[in-house]
Amino acid sequence: MDRLMSLCVPSLDLRKHRSLIASLEIQSCYLLSEHSCLASGFGSIHFVLLVSRQGKVRLTKWYSPYTQKERSKVIRELSGVILNRGPKLCNFVEWRGYKVVYKRYASLYFCMCIDAEDNELEVLEIIHHYVEILDRYFGSVCELDLIFNFHKAYYILDELLIAGEIQESSKKTVARIISAQDQMVEAAKEEAGSISYIIAQAS
Amino acid sequence: MEQLKTIGRELAMGSQGGFGQSKEFLDLVKSIGEARSKAEEDRIVLSEIDILKRKLLEPDIPKRKMKEYIIRLVYIEMLGHDASFGYIHAVKMTHDDNLLLKRTGYLAVTLFLNEDHDLIILIVNTIQKDLRSDNYLVVCAALNAICRLINEETIPAVLPQDLVSSFVSILKQVTERRLPKSYDYHQMPAPFIQIKLLKIMALLGSGDKSASEIMYMVLGDLFRKCDSSTNIGNAILYECIRSISCIIPSPKLLEAAADAISKFLKSDSHNLKYMGIDGLGRLIKISPDIAEQHQLAVIDCLEDPDDTLKRKTFELLYKMTKSSNVEVIVDRMIDYMISINDNHYKTEIASRCVELAEQFAPSNQWFIQIMNKVFEHAGDLVNIKVAHNLMRLIAEGFGEDDDDADSKLRLSAVESYLQIMSEPKLPSLFLQVISWVLGEYGTADGKYSASYISGKLCDVADAYSSDETVKGYAVSALMKIYAFEIASGRKVDVLPECQSLIEELLASHSTDLQQRAYELQALLALDARAVESILPLDASCEDIEVDKDLSFLNGYIQQAIESGAQPYISERERSGMLETTDYHSQDHHEVPSHALRFEAYERPKPSSLPTQASTELVPVPEPSYYSEAHQPISTSSVSERESSEIKLRLDGVKQKWGRPSYQSSTSASSTPPQAANGTSSHPDVGVGSSSLKPRSSYESKKPEIDPEKQRLAASLFGGSSSSRSDRKSSSGGHKPAKGTASKPPKENPIPVQPPPDLLDFGEPTATGVTATDPFKELEGLMDSSSQDGGSTDVMGVLYSDAAPVTTTTSVDSLLSELSDSSKGNPGTYQSQTSKGPNSKEALEKDALVRQMGVNPTSQNPTLFKDLLG
């Protein structure tokens, strides 16, 4: 622990910082096992849902086990509740003992389901953080970007959240990793192209 | 050609998955992937197990090879087979210095072992060493392993000693911006980590005074530093409030938290109000008087059209219910319960109503009324125990020897039920209660005739013919009615519809109903004396004595033995355990000494005391298994000595309502919070507790605020409306006393407002003016000093604290900008303004989509266009 603290200096390397964050996550895991009665206070995000104003689902990510049936039921129920809410009301909905934090960006509703004991304002900021990263990646993101490049939206979400916990809070880092990923995809495409070219040549 | 294709495939394979793995391994994966049946897969895996067992026995396996073997073992486990023969190699690999090998080892052990496995002991040392490593990858690997492999016993070995000051110091450094800038979020240093740390501190500091004290500094700093104009700043503030409510706080911190909460509540943002209400609910446990200064804000939230906010406020009210305000709160809850359709929440709020009513009911009549409402509107959702409690209450009455009051209570219950019964579609549970009460007390008072009540009961049985439980209750009630009639010597004429009901039930498929019907029929044929001994009047509370030894049959047995029957030999004697017979006759509840003891150990002395006390409180018939050993003579003296202590303890215990001892204990238990509230010193406590009647006296006395609301506030918060002004002057110590001079003129014009219009949130007004209309009108009536502060804020008006007004407006501007409203505030997003919306690009995208035949769901596809203006 002292060593971890010594990491906390201005000249800290980014990657080292990751370990600090990781270790904090894990420390909290310990505490959980000790204070299991309070575990609900450490609940994470159960699922992420993007729904358009018309009720079309644009992205779903489930971090807790739900059967296919439950999933469609959840989506149906929640979009009914959330789409019908007025503009000036809370961004939170209490739903089956959980809370759903949602936020509307133009025509899209971003929803995240959390435990009743979680910090709603924090989750609201996680949503905003995600939207900012999407916006930075796509360059003024719109619903169509998420329709055509849905896989990218998922990749970015996976960089941000793992198992329903926020994992990387630096926009820069996420951007760097995603662009590295894009380059790898490009490289693989090229390679595959050249192999099929060789085969085509030979035959 | 064929060759070329294979080369191509292998090239592709190499680029995909060949991380230096041998061809053997790739073939294994491939063949498993291509296996057509589970049997085939098993065959492949079993042969792989054989191969690996052999290979692992070889001496001097190169490390790289070993790594591959371990991965193959993981593969085997993954497919559901046992690879325990290789676990030890994985454990050994965690000791390796090479990072790749070490991480492979850790990965394998976390997958192979559980926290109780014997091999864990071999890993703990390595983990300790790795936690001290300079390489963060090594540390992470060790930490990951800890999550999976370390149980409660081994935690101390890897847990740093002084967690609290470590976390506090990390948090301190984070707030001092010692982390790289890239983790800032809206100018807030690493807020997500801060929140996580605060959560951890709440856990570590709960109930630990010295740990809490270490946290005071950093928490106080956070309150000072946090920028309450951004959402993320408020998120951290809220987390601080939560931490403070968990740890043992200092008065200064409590004050800071209360200030933050009042800022939340005064905000125009619904989100922040919600957080404020939540925070209030947390702090109210520690300092109960905090809610008082926010009473009007709370009432506004309660009447808000936003369901989420309303529910949160009900949660707060539930937490602050006491005997003085229970009537108002429960009435409100029931009104709300009736208005909603969400069964999940309906159940919750119904059970809360019941709980509060049981705990704080001011009178039996009220309790019965509340229960009727709950049953009527949520009867299918409440626990059956609630129904049983209600029946017991009606049967036992006040518990005092006041038969008159009891019979009044019963009559009022019967009357209310006869009235409700005519309504269509009542919940089954409610009908059961109604049937039981009518059967037991329907004719007791002489007001209603037996034929009237029995007719009603038949109607119930007819109308709910598919519900067997209700029918059973109805038939039993009929039986009781008739029995009472017969016993009192009157002639019973069974109504034709009752007759047909009985006949129908005699042939019922339900054996239970059939039996009840036959019993009823048999009872009708008996004489008065027999009937009275079967079903005596008002005897539902009498204990039924059951003679377990069946001694009344002794004569019969004697007769049988005399006429030559074999005497009964008990099962124990038959199995040849004669030697224990004496022992058994002494104590029926001891099991033979050599057999297992199924009874719990005797309780330690101190904990047996409350048990006794509680039995005193609710005299459930003492079960015979309270053996003599349990009640030594000393106990009574001890309990006498500690009787005061026992009473104190009972305050925390949930007490069933309606017992004599309850009345006294409520008054005892409810007085201290009142005193703490500062209301007991107040002259109009009585006014507040008897909520409804003294309306007029209230209006005349304190006419400055809307009387409706004030009345509600008074009844909720214990008649504190006049104490509010007292409070104001007292709290003025830590607030700028700027507005005190302008107070009187502002308070006076308020009663002009009619109450019902306060809730007009309907029209979406422009940013910043979301407060209720009446108060907008009030602005004109007030002096200018409060107007210029943006006095849309209710509390701002009432308390004339100019300070929070500026913050609320700026909060509102940010939030409104984030929502979909088209009024943007470009200043807040430096990061995005540079980019701006590219409408040309958006149009191009739009055109492309239309070409492709997809209709965009929005007229304005650019998400951020709205926001950036």
C-alpha cells in the first residue's frame, strides 16, 4: 500500500496510474468480502441501454445475468417508463428495487441500471463521459453513427466499463486504445487481402 | 494448387492464433472445435489428459513448454474435466520471475483453485512478494489472484496494516491534483476514484471512532473544495454526505453536510432535489432536527408531479415517522398507493403503511380504518400475517379490561365491513378477514340479525365462488353465526340461499369445504348445550387445551384391557431401550443420551432475559418446552434488577400494536426523539400531533405561508411552524444574516395564495424559472432586495438567505444545457466548441441514409448540435 501511495506523485506514468486504479478496485473487493452486508452499496452497473425516442434499441450491454426473455421484458418496460417522462423531471427512475439513470441526447436515451444504494449523479456523469468519448471518436456523433458503427460503440463501451464497473476514466487513453485497435483491424484486412490475392493468382 | 491452399490456411492460422504454440496444441483446439458430439469431444480430451500426465512427469521441462502445458490444462478444465494432477505446476509457475510465465501461472491458479484449496498456502508467500514488486503488471496479477483465492482467514497476510490512513492519504493526493491531468473530468481531478475512495471510507469508518477521526480532515477539505456548480462536483458532495452518515461524524462535518443538503434542496434541478431528499433521509438518523428547517422543501417534493421525487420523499417520511405525525404520513401514503399501478412499489408502500400503523397507531379505530384501506386497494399484495394481526387485534381489543370499548371497536369494524362488502372485486385476503370478523362478531351486538349477516356471507361465497379459501372462511363464519343463535336459545331458520350453498358444498371437490359443510350440517342438528360447548361465544382468544396424553381415554383403555386386549407398548420400549424409560418419563423433551441432540444449546443468561421480557410483553401462551431448567429462581431477581434496562432495549424491537404494554412503551420510546427535535419544548406540540382539527387556530396564529402547506408541515414535523422562525434566528449564527431585516414584510403577504395551484409544473417554463407559480406572483409583493436574487427559490424566499441563489441558477444552466432543451450554453464545453457541429456532414450522412432506405429517427441527427447551439 505504501508503495502504491508512492506512485501518487506528479511525475506518475499513466500506466502506473492504471495499477493504482486497479488496486483500488481490488481493495474494495476485499472490503466487500468482509462487509458483505454492505455489499449492495458497492453495486455496479447492471446493464446499459440505448433507446431512440421511437423506442428502437440502439445498443444493449448486460453486466448481470438476464435471460433473453427477461431482456426483452426489461427493454419493453423501461422504454415505456423512460420515454414517457417529462423533460424537467429527475433523470432517475426507481424500477423493481433498482434505479435506472437515464439521459437524453437529441433523439437518443442513454440508460444505465444501478442498485438502489448507488450514486446516481456519478452514473449520470459516466453516461456523459461515454457520450463525450463517442463524440470525440466520431466527430459530433449522431444516432446514425451508432447505427452504422454499432460495433465501435460497443468497443468504446468495453474500454470504459468492465463487468459494470468504470475501468478507464481517461478520455485520452480510451482514444489511444481504440485507434490502436482500428490500426490492427486495418493491418489484418490488408494481410487477408494479400493472401487471397496470392491464392487467386495461383489458381 | 492444393498445397498452396494449405500454405494459405496455415499462414492465416499463424496470424490469428499462433502465439508460439506448438502444432500439437493447435490441432487439439481444432479437433475439439470440429468434434461432432460430446462423446467425441470427451474422447479427445481424455486422450489429451493422458498425454499431459505423461509429459508433466518428464524431467527438466523447458519453461516455455511448461507454459503451454498449463494452458492446455486450463483448456481441459474449461471443458469440464479434471486437471488436478497439474495444479501444482501452475502454482510453481507463479513463483517464476518471468512476467509472462508468472501471469500465466496466476491465471491458471485463479481458474483452477478456490479459496479453500490446500494449495493456496503455497501461493500466499508469492502474492506477498509480488505485491511489493516495482512492476505494476506483477502487482495487478497478484491482486487479481487475491480477489479469487484469498479467504477471510488468509486476508490478514496480504492486507496492508493501516488501510484507513492509506486511503485517506490517497484521497488527499487525488484532491490535491497529484494525478495526471488526463484523469480530470470537467476540471475535477479523477472524480470517479474520489467517489470510490469515499465509499471505501464509509465502510471502514462505520462504527469506528478512531478511523473516522482520521477522515475528518479530508472530508472537510472536500466540502470546501467541491464545486457545486457542476454535476460531478455534486456527485462527490453527495458521496461525502453518504460517507458522513456512515462514519461517526464530527459536529462540524455534520453541519457541512447539512449545508450541502440544503443547497441541493434549494436547487431548481429535480436531480439535486432528489439527492437532497436522499441525503436528508441519511442524516436524519444522526441529527433528527435537520429535516425541520427544510419542511417546506420536503412538502414541495412530496407534491411534485415527478414520481421519482415523490417516492423518494415518501421514503424520507417513512424514516421520520413518529406517533405525532403518523396519521398524516400514512394517509398520504395510502392516497399515493391508491393512485399508482406499479405493483412492485404498491407492495412496498403497502407494507410500509402497515408497519407504521402497527408501530404508531394512535387509536384502534384508526388502525382498522387504515388496514381496511390497505386491504381494499392492495390486498393481494400484502403478507397474510398482516391479516392475522388485524383479526387478532379485533379479537383482543385494547387488551385492557374494558369490554365496552372492545365491543365498540368490534361494532365499528363490523359496520365498516358491511359497508365495504358491497363493493365489487375485493381482494381475497380482505374477504377472509371480513368473513372471520362477521362470523365472530356480526351478531354479537344485537344490532344486526343473524339472517342479515348470514345472507351477506352467502353473497360473499357466491360472488367469489372460485376462491376456496374465502368460501371456507364464509362457511365457518356461517357456522359460528348459527351456533351463537342456537346457544342463545333462538330458533334458527336457514335462509334458502344458505341451504343451497351448504348443499352445493356437501358435494364439493375440495375436501376442506366438504368437511366444513358437513360440520355445519351436523351442528344445526345439535341442542343448545352441545353447541355452546363446541363454539362458545367470543372465545377466539381462549387457549384451547389439548390433552396430549389423551388421559380422557383412560377409562376406555381400562375397559379394553379388562376385556383382554394387549396393553400398548411404546415404540421405544418395543425397540428394547427399556433402560431409558425412567429418564423419559421425567423429561419428555430429552433425547436418549447416546443419540444426537437436536435441540439448540441453552441460551446464555443475558440473552435469555429479553426473551422473557418480550414474552411478558406479548403473552403468547407459554409453550411447554420452556423447561424448568430455563427458569432458575435467580432469573426473576435478575430480571427485576434489570427491568429498566429491558424496557430500554425493547425500544429497538419491533412491537406489535394493540397490547397494553405497548401504549406505555410507545410513549416512552417516542418522547426522546421529540425532545431531540426541539419540539417538546414547544408550546404547540399538542397542536401538531392532533394534526387536523386545529386548522383555524393555525391560520390565525401564523398566517404568513399557505395555510394548507403549513398545516401539512406542522403535522409532519411536529408543529414546528413557529419554531421555524426561532430556528432561523438560531441558525443565523452560521449563515449570513443578510435578510433578517427584510423578513417581516416578506412573510406577511403569503397567505393570499390559494393552496391547490401550488403544483402547477405543467408548462415548461424557461430556464431558471421552474418554481411554483404562486411564488412567482409573490415576487411582486416582496421587497426588491430578495427579488434580484432570483427568488424563484422557495427556500430563498422564505429564509432570505441570498447565498444559495446564485449557485442554484448556475447549476440549473448546466443541467438544462445537458438536457435536450435547445437553449445551449456554449461556454461550458470548451472541449467541444472547437469542433462544433458539422451540419454539412450531418446532411451528407442523412442523404446517404435516405439513399440506403433507412429513415433516421430524428429530424436533427447530430447529437451535439442541440447542445452546442
